[in-house]
Amino acid sequence: PDLNGYEKFGLGNVKYNISRIHVTAVEFPSASISLIPGTGIKLMIGNASLTFDMNWNIRTWMFKDSGRSTVYISKVFVTAILSTPLDNMGHTSISLTSCRTTSGDIDIKLHGKS
């Protein structure tokens, strides 16, 4: 979905719109799944990265600009614990018990008219 809104900075508001978000690459060089007795499943992803492109548009009382952007997020680490209880019918269900995510670097390249 598109993202839009405004932020207040100094002397005025900055209206923004981010559209046509397209994921171009995802890498999971280190991923593992393990069972936790009596709890469920532990998922660990290490040193992952994500690249996506998007259109952007900003407007202030003083100027407006738009263009294309590429965002690269790297050194992403995710640890998630999923519980796997049985429901009343004896079927296994899955729910997220905890999730921790960190990212190390974000590189944003803006290509605009100005």
C-alpha cells in the first residue's frame, strides 16, 4: 500500500507520498528453525538484507519535489518464537509469542528533479 501523510518540521509541514513500493531483492544467508519442547518453534534469521524501489513525492510551503528511490536494508536479525497449542478439536494452531528484530544499516538513494 501507498504511504502518505505529513510531518511538522521547523517552520511548516512537509506532506509526503510514497507509492509503487516494489521489493527487488531479499536475502536470508543464515536462517534456522528449531523446536522448543513444551513451547513451540524458534525461528532465527541472521544477516538478512532487503532492497526495494519506490516513487516519492514531498511538498512544503516553499518547494515540492518528486522522484524515485532505492532503499537497501542490511544486517537484519530476526528471532521469533511461535507457540503451537492444540485447539478444542485437537488441531494445532500457531501464534506469535515473541519477535525481536534489529537492523544494522539503511542506505537510501534519492533520485529527484531538484
